[in-house]
Amino acid sequence: MDVRDIIKVTVISLGLGLGLGACASGPSGAGGDDDTTNATDCSALMGIPAGDDPAVIDDLEDGDEGISENGSRVGAWYSFNDATAGGMQEPSDAVDFKPSMDSACGMYAARTHGKGFKEWGAGIGLDLNAPTPAMGQPELRLKYDASQYTGIAFEAKGNVSIRMQIAEIATLPMMEGGSCVPGTMDGMMCEDGFGKVVALSAGWKTYQLPFAELKQEGWGWPVTFDAKTLTGLQFSCLQNLDFDFSIDNVRFY
Ligand SMILES: [Ca+2]
């Protein structure tokens, strides 16, 4: 942690302590970073506690793996990867997801880093409607109606490009609660959700992705995007990368 970070942390702490917009240093910033012109405007994001805004999916500020329990959503963050032998990802997909203390605004964000994945890569995701199943029942991902919204917004930073992808009933395998029958050939796979690639940078930036701009990649069953049947979101990077990226303030807009 250099001096600038210590100053930042102090500003954040003061901002939180006083109930003011934390890290609201404004577009001019104090650090002289290259990204200040597109820097995240925390003053706009910190004014409304996540629990009071039905559009906020999660700001990570409760420090746990569960998303914000508002907007009738219930689910958790998780890590995933292509399971290459020797691949390393933190947080591991074998344990409950843990937020990191390096945030766009506030205290916590969802960070993942790792290397050694050679098939298709790794990432982190969250479910929008996955209630804890009753004893003995399978864990299913249920649909969430987001048709009142235009798209997904979030803050992110990192050393790679990531693809934000939406899971919906039509791309979710049947065994997980979807309607997709997994095939074995190209063009007949499940989980080819609608998404878009964005290039990240070293400083936090705000990304806003309208549903209308999202596309499937083409290796799975072609389906129709239906904002009434979303099951989750994923943020992933490709294979053969030494990756480190963070996501915060995931929200509908
Ligand atoms: Ca946060």
C-alpha cells in the first residue's frame, strides 16, 4: 500500500463514518490516474443503501457471498473455471465466495485472480433467484423477471478483458432448472448466454451494457433473449491468462 492508497483509505473511512459519499473525489481526482475522466462517480452510487434500491443486485458491502436481498432476489456469488489440472483461482470454487477489501465505493468488491487455465478460462458469477432448497431437494436456479430494466451496470477494474454474460432459462441446463438439453456438438451446447466483452483498466470504471447489445457467442443452441427469465450473471476471462479483476455495484438500470 503506497501513500496514495493510505490517503484513499482514510478518505473512504471518513466518508463512511460521516455518512457522506465515500471516495467522492470527483472526476478531477486527487491521484492523477489516467482513468480519472471515466472514473466511477461514487457520490452517485453511495447515496442510496443497496437494501433500499431494488435495482441494486449487490454492492458486496455486507462482506458475504450472498447478493443483496432486495428486488425479490436471492442468490450467491461463486467462482468457476475450466478445471485445468494445476490451474489456480482465488477465491477457490471449492469454498463459499469471499469478497475482497478493495472496492470501487465503500469497503468490499468481488475480486478474482489466478492463472493456469487452458481450456476456456475462469470467472465469477451470481445467481438471481436460487433459494436454498428444502432438505433432499435439488439445488435449482430459478428465473427472475428483469423486463422492466434496460440492462446491467457495474464497476470493474483488472488486467484483462472480461465477458459479462447473462444466464437465462433457455441457456441453462435442465438439470440446473433450465430448459436447455445439452448436446455434444458445436452449436448445440448449453450456457452460451447473451453477453458482451469489455476491456478493463487498472482503475475502476463504470460499465453499462444494455440487454439490446448482448449477443450469444455461437457455440451453443441459438435462443431468444428473454429478460423475463434471467437466472444469473457471469464475468469471465479467456484461457491462458494471468488474470486479476474486480467487480462491484452490480445493478440493473
Ligand atoms: Ca462495494
